[in-house]
Amino acid sequence: MKTKGKVSGIISNLVTVEVDGPVAQNEICFVSSGEVRMMAEVIKVIGNKVFVQVFESTRGLKTGSDVEFMGHLLEVSLGPGILSSIYDGLQNNLKTMEGVFLKRGEYTEALDNTVEWHFTPLVREGETVRAGSWLGEVVENSLPHKIMTPFKFKGEYTVKSIVGEGNYTINQVIAMLTDREGNDREVTMVQKWPVKVPITCYKDKPRPFKIMETGVRIFDTFNPIAEGGTGFIPGPFGSGKTVLQHALAKQAEADIIIMAACGERANEVVEIFMEFPKLDDPRTGRRLMERTIIICNTSNMPVAAREASVYTAMTLGEYYRLMGLKVLLLADSTSRWAQALREMSNRLEELPGADAFPMDLSAIISNFYSRAGYVVLDNGKSGSVTFIGTVSPAGGNLKEPVTESTKKVARCFYALAQSRADSKRYPAVDPIDSYSKYLEYPEIQEYLNTTVEENWHDRISESKNIILKGKEAAEQINILGDDGVPLEYHDRFWKSELIDFVILQQDAFDKIDASTPMERQKYMLDLVLKICRTHPSFENFEECAAYYKNLINILRQLNYSEFKSEKFYEYLDELKI
Ligand code: ADP
């Protein structure tokens, strides 16, 4: 029997309901306003008074309206057909609708149940399986999509029957599993999972120990992110966040890209919605969208849907991770998500924390980030969700609660600096303020030493040191003037410029420079460090500047040339070092 209730009060999207039975925290319900039936989530329960957050505008809703409780939490459908989809935070399929925006009270099927998928079984009758075990496989946009034992199944099951290779729709029964008590359970290719609960059907979740290559030098060479790691990018408007995200999506070593667009202004969301599908996939030569899922909030969706979207995105990421795939989850921006949390908490009149964010903001952010990670599956294979979120701190204030809380949990920090963007030094990631804590992990150092080069870690420190010294020298030159400092200061300054122009700056719009494989990154850093270790003597600071400017020009040409091509070696000869 479903619990029913009547609306007793309305404060914007927060609706109070008098109920006639038990209700669970975060349970989903439907509020009926005349012809419109709107989805809502329980956010507080006090006796028979329940507070629900409606995912729609409550315009015209009257007290006394009927509410029906569904007995489950906010869930997503998991099955083949998710790739290439554009969903909203409630997994409504926006592509099936006219334009971007759904009408009020309109919900669509997340997955198409008419499509037939070619299923190949991976288990035999009599085998023992448990939640997450691979029962079979279909091909989804040329990627293997595993059909797994539903994650809600507890304990061990025996495969009683499994269908043969053939074409099936997601709702057809593909296997019958028997539990230890002898009860049979049917399995189809689709299952549901509550978005706010992590899917933990894996054997182990070790600390990340591999680097996820991105082709972006300022990431890979300077502050690499680990596969299954977490990072965040705070940055003011116009500082190159979008270009950077596109570069990561296109180039990172990931099988699946999930883009969670959490927007306040509709135009920002529409931008992602329009631009992403146009991106080419450098790996396949086809569209990147074939291995991408976009979760975006439409402008008519209120705070609760915005809050849900990042969880929906993470749940989809965890699903693909259990298939042994590498997932890169990008969220833009997590500040909007935090603002949604704030609005909800304020409406509930909870005691506010810093800047009126919920008191447990830190815990919420930390719990969310901890869902990312590298996992070892029961069958020995591995999968990962790497999470990179952007933060848009109001007024560029990095001391505000969302940035601070994120900084505590995210292991990589990529500070986009306005000053770098203003001087067109792209990507505008600040080399001094940014960091990757993965570089401190012994297993990552070992990984870099074996896969890139022995003592690679020392080279990174050496380069960072040159940049730091260059910055100090530049400050002195600024204060004392070109002639007021020893020539040595000019030399230091130009050495840091050399690293900046040749390694840090990268043209996202150049066919060759846009993505640099690790082998080439190593080659270039070694070359630049070799120059930095020399100490040519100069007559005056003009001669020093001319010397380094010439080197920078040649090295930039190298960056634009095919690696180890004839042209590349021609420029290398010009260096004369
Ligand atoms: P944001 O999303 O932070 O508002 P964008 O990513 O749209 O900023 O970047 C603003 C502009 O900066 C871009 O239109 C582009 O001209 C320039 N830009 C950013 N990053 C790069 C890059 N790596 N290479 C070349 N130009 C860039």
C-alpha cells in the first residue's frame, strides 16, 4: 500500500504534506496540481508532517492537492542506450523532446525500450554470480556494455537459465537467477539504482596509482591527475574553463565522458548542450558524443533537480566503471550545485553554516568526491571514475566555503588565473598556486619513474623551482628597473619564461599543439631543462632577452611541428645548443 497525503502548505518549491502512513527520508513522491503531476523528493519528516521539494515550478498548486508516495528513492535506469544521451538531473531524455526544455509535469523514458540489442551471454547455467557479476554483453556505440546482476541483489545466486546469443530489448528477461533459499528472480538488461547511494559491487578500491594522461602539458607534466583521482578548477568567467574542459573530454585517457552541466543561467547550459555534440573524437575520428553522456539542468528546473544532477552523473559513472571502463566525469559548476543545497537548507530554516550554506556542506562535498576512484572488480578487472569539477567562486574569492571545502577533498587543484588569461597565456592554469597531491604518493612517483623516466619527479620539482625563481626575479626587476638588478636576475626571469611559453602554454586550437603525448612532453621538458641548466654570459640585459626570445620562438615552432618529423629536426638544429 502506497502512503498518500494532502498538501498543507507551499513555500515556493517546498511543500508540506500531511500523510496517512510511513514515509522515508529522500523518498520520491508525486504532487498533483489539477492536470499536472509533479515529481518531488522528501527532505524532512516530522511525525505525519512531511516536507517535500518539488522538482518543478509549483505555480498554481493548491492546498489540499493529492500526494502519492512511491516507496523508493530518486533512482536512475541503468542499461544499454545511455551513451550519447542528453538527460536532465532526473534522467529525462531531452533528445526525445522538442528543443531543450520539458514542459511542467512531463517526464520521459530514460532508455528506449523498443531498440533491440545484440546480447552475448558471458555466464553458463549453474554458475554462481553476485551483484555486479557480468552476465552478458551488448555493444553500445562500439563499446562493450556489460549486463550485470542487479546491484540490489544480496548474496550469491545460481544462474538457473540464460538466453542464447541474439537480439533482445531491455525489458525482455535475459536470465533467471536462484538465490540460496531457492527463490527465482528474473533479470532484464535494465535495472534501477538510487542516485544518492554509491554502487559498491566491487572487490577493492585501492588508492589511485596511475596517471590519467590528458595531453594537456600543464596537467600531465606539472600536476598530473591520477586515474580514479579527483581535481577541481576554480576560475573566473572567461578564464578558459570551457576550452580546458573540451580538451580534457577529447583527449583524456578515458573510455566514457560524462558531463554534468549544473547551470543557473540557461545560456550556459544551452552552450554545453549545443557545443558538446559538435566535438570530434580524436581517437575514433567520429563524434565524441558517441562515448559521452550529458546531464544538464534546464532553466525551468528548480533547485532540487539541480542538486540531483551531480548524483545522477556520478551514478552513471559508477555503473560504467563496473563494466571495467575508465570514466571521466566533468561537473560544471559544482558551485551551482552547492547553491542549490543552500537554497534548500534555507527554505527548511535550518541553522545556517558559513555564508548560509548548510552546516554539513563539507561532509556533503567530501562524500560526493569520495565516490570517484579506481576499483578492482570481483573478476579481477578494473575500472575508474575520475572526477574533475569546476568551481565558480563569487568575485574570485577562493576563501569562500565551497572552494574551501572542495580544496580539502580534491587532490588536484588547477587555479585558473585571471592575470594569465588577460595576457593570453592559455591554458591560464597558474603554475605556482596549482598542485597535484598525487605527486606525493610513492606509488605515483614509482609509476612515473617507470613509465615516463627515472627521476621524473625531480625534473618536475626542478621546473617548478625555475618558475618560482623567475617570478621572484620579475618582481625585483619590476621594482628596481632593468638596470637596477644583476644580469643573473634577467637570466632567471627568461628561463622561467622559456618554461612558460614552451611547456605551460598550449594552443588548444592547433592541430598538433592541442594534445601532447607523454613521450613528447618528456622530450620537450628534457630539452628545456637542458637549456635552463646552461649559464651563457651576456653583455647586458637586452642581449639576454634577445637570446631567450630567439630560443622561445624556435621551441614554439617545434611545438607546432609533427613530433620527430623533418621539420621538427630542422628547428632542433636551429637551436644550436
Ligand atoms: P570560460 O569558459 O572560462 O568563460 P572559455 O573557455 O570560453 O572561458 O575561454 C575564453 C577564450 O579564451 C576562448 O574563446 C579562447 O579564445 C581563449 N582560450 C582559452 N583557452 C585557450 C587555449 N588553450 N588555447 C587558445 N585559446 C584559448
